[in-house]
Amino acid sequence: MPTLDSNVVLIAGGVGGARMAEGLAHALPDGALTVIANVGDDDDFYGLRVCPDIDTLVYTLSNRIDRKQGWGVADDTVRALDVLGTLAAPTWMKLGDADFGLHIWRSWQLAAGNSLTRVTQEAAKRLGARARILPASDDPVRTKLRTTDGWMDFQPWFVGRRCEPQVLELRYDGVEQAKAGAEALAAIEAAELIVFAPSNPLLSIEPILAIDGFRSAIAASRGLRVGVSPLIGGKAIKGPLTRLMAGLDLRTSSCGIAIRYNGLLDGFVIDMQDLPESDELQGRGLSVLPTDILMRDPQDAERLAAEILAWTAALREHRERAAS
């Protein structure tokens, strides 16, 4: 019978998701971790397919990430972008030269008829990522935002305008036609543990859950399912989540995050600052792990991952005793 740490699936996007992936990859045996990545942030620049969440996972798990900014390649240069600027091309999306190499290769492989799943796995393997990385879908799903300035694509809002226009509504274009990745669904079905990363639920996790098949597969999972809050003291660890939720009249609390995953969780990890929320979470039938959830560096991420793995192992043991 597989042990709890032999088959772990992380559902992730953004910097928080990549840091959680790195912690789990170091805390787990080799080959135990599969990461299902958000594709809602994907876009095309200069004719090249750019997959920011996938790329951040690949760079982080291969120790190539620029840790100061949390994305991109460490010590990268921008000579290609400088040339594009000289040619009057828009350069608000900062793409480094090494980063361009991956985008060129991905676009070349996709044009040759390879799926995004195959291309992502090949890139992760060749670049030395410490986990299997699977896109949620091979089909395009694009996050769109209705703002006070009208409808916007995600990257122009997030990077180009630095999240400035207030968001009034979200939608995930293409989700009705998209098919969940077959390998991603198979990973969920086989998982002993499913972890929702401390990613932005609206921008990183729900574009995955909106794809037909994911919610039902997670709801039917025989494994334990736990989430990690992206909030500390009601504030986002990184990014626009707090302001985004407030603008959409959503509860900016760990309980508010857990409600987004209703029916998909057995437990929830919160920061010690949010300990007063434990009673409500437990009242919703969730086991709660209060701890220090801030991942300041890779060692912190591994410490948090080890705590989660020990806690979930104890939860499963309790579940098995109760069932016997």
C-alpha cells in the first residue's frame, strides 16, 4: 500500500505555489511530487507562447529562479528586450534573454504539434526540475478581468498596469471548451495527498478548478486534501489578493479562502496570527494546522512542507483508526 508521502499532488500557480512546490520537493522522496500548474496566465508575446506559472515552477524547482524578484532566471540579461525597445516594440513584459530561450523552444515544439503537457514535462526534465510539472490543460484558458477601465487580459492588468484598475468581475475564457489534462486527472486519481498551494485562489487556483473534471476528480479523491492559506492576519503574503477580494466583496480571511474550496478540503493550514479562525474552520468540518506559514527562503519552505506532511500522516492514521 502506498505511503502518504509516495504520491503527492500540488495544485499551484504564482510565486507562493512555486515556493510550496520547492519545499515539498525537498521534503519528499524523489519522484513523489506532481505539480498541476495554472495556465490562465499564459499569453503570447512577439509570437512566442509564455507560460508564467509553469515557468516559475520550472525555474524554482531547478534552482534557476531569480529569488530576489521571485520569477525569471537568476542573473539574466535583457539585451533582446533592449533591441525590441529600440524597434518600438512594447516592452512592459520583462522577458530576460535566458527566459526567451525557453519561450522560443516551447513555441517551436508546440508548432511542431507537441502538446503543452509533453513540452512542459520535457522542459522540466531537461532543465533539472525536482518534480513532475503538468499544465492543467493543453487547451487555452485565459483569465480576463472586468475593471473600472473595461475588460482586460490578465498580463496587461497584472504586469502592464501593476494591478491598478479595480477589478469588478473575473472570467476564464475558453474554459467551457477546455479539457482537463489526462495526465493531470490521472495524478489526482492516484494521489494519496492533494495540497492546494498558498496561491491566489481567484487568479491561480480557480482557473484550474473551472476546467471541467477537476472539481469532481478532487471531490472524489480517496486521498487527503488540504489547503494552505495565502493570507497572514487577513493580508496577502504577496500580490494583489487582498485588494482583489475586497473589490469583489469577498471575505479577506483564511475562512474566506477555505470557503472558495468548499467540498474539496479535509484540512486547512493557517498562520498562527489567524488562530481565532480555527473554530469556524473546524465548524465547517476541517482539521486545522496553525503554524508559521511564511516561506522566507527554501529552508522555510522545506520546514513548512515537513510540518504539513507530518500533520497529514497523523490525520490519515486517525481516519484509518476511525474506519476500523
